[in-house]
Amino acid sequence: QVQLVESGGGLVQPGGSLRLSCAASGSMFSINDMAWYRQAPGRELVATITRSGNTNYADSVKGRFTISRDNAKNTVYLQMNSLKPEDTAVYYCNLKYINTQRYSATAWGQGTLVTVSS
């Protein structure tokens, strides 16, 4: 019932920047944690952000990536700077929320491909 729509992926050269976005729609009681994962092909947790704005990052992206959210728009962002070839992956957004029946639930985006190459 809840859907996540991702955008912003593409081809970029090393050292470049890219901004990913993920917008949630559908019936929800509330949204708790939001996160970005990537798969290349192994899955890695890239960044998380709580409803209050507390963030955590994988060591491989600290200082280069920034996760943020707009609660009014039910949207999470990932700003990626100083991109490296090893950042190449399919990026997925993840939502942990409370549904209309007051139960915990999870939703995933469809994935967006980021390719870093010269």
C-alpha cells in the first residue's frame, strides 16, 4: 500500500556529485527511521536518519555523503559528493513506519543505478 519512488541516479565521473531523492506515498500512521542501502552486488547500509534528525554513516562514505529528510513531504535525500568508482551500485531507500493498524512495517524503493566512471 505504501510506495517509495526514487530518482536522481545516473552516470557521473570520479569526483562528481549526485543527489538522490525518495518520496513516500500511501496510508501511514507515522514514519520512524529512513535509510539508504546500496548493492554492488553485496548489500551495504550507507546511511540512516531518525525522525528527530540523528544520522549515522558507513565509514566508506563519511565526509562525502549527507542524508537528510523533509517530514512534511515524506521524503529522504542522499547528497553524494567526491564520488569514487567504488560507489557504483544500485541504491535503495528504506522506510520503517507504523501502519494505520498501529503495527510496525517496512517499505523499499525500486532502486536507482549510480555509475561512477571516467
